[in-house]
Amino acid sequence: MEPSWILTPKPNPQATLRLVCFPYAGVGPSVYRPWLAALPAHIEAKVVQLPGREGRWREPALTNLGEIADRVTAAITPHLQEPFAFYGHSLGALVSFEVTRRLRASGGPVPRHLFLGAHRGPQMPNPHPPIRDL
């Protein structure tokens, strides 16, 4: 069976908005568990689950942003019932931004809102040296 890229922890067929959440690096869908109880009844949460995380921990993690965005875009498209919004945090902000770009370029549905947290805009220069070499 194909591992699930998109989880719907609390299905809500009557929802009028789907909120797709993209976790930050090193965590999985459970990081959004507290949100489920706090969301209004008209919102259904869906969460992206990348390889190497939680239920997919046996799979090798992906390390190329372009490949992640391509694969998430392919996996998420059947789940995009309009209207929907994306929320990405840190690495999830980058992935959700790139998925939105791919959806727009293909003429597919795009999120009504794109909420990004814990990352500067892609057009903003990084004033700090990379920490990956520390």
C-alpha cells in the first residue's frame, strides 16, 4: 500500500474550508494535533506527512526542496477541494510556497490563503551566514 502523504486526522465532510498544514523540519503531522480541537467546526485540517517522519519513518527522508515540492504537489492535488488554505511553518513554509507555485504554474487550484510562519519571504536576502557548516 502506498504511504499516505496527506492525512486527515479528523474528517469533516461538512467543512467549508480545508486547511492543509505543512510541518517544520524533523516533525510530523502530530505537531498539529492541538490545533484540531481549536479549529472552528467549518474547517477540516489536512496535514502533509513527509517520508522519514512518524508513520513514514522507515522511508528515507527527502533532502531536495524541489523534489519534495514536486512529490507533495502530485500527492496533494486529489485532496484539494475548494476552498482551501495552506499553512507552512519554517521548512513547511518553503514547501507550501513551492507547492503553491507549482499548482499555479500548472493551472491547478490554488489556495485561497497562504499562511507562512517562521521563515522570511523567498525574495528576502539572508543577512546571516548559513549555520549548516557550524
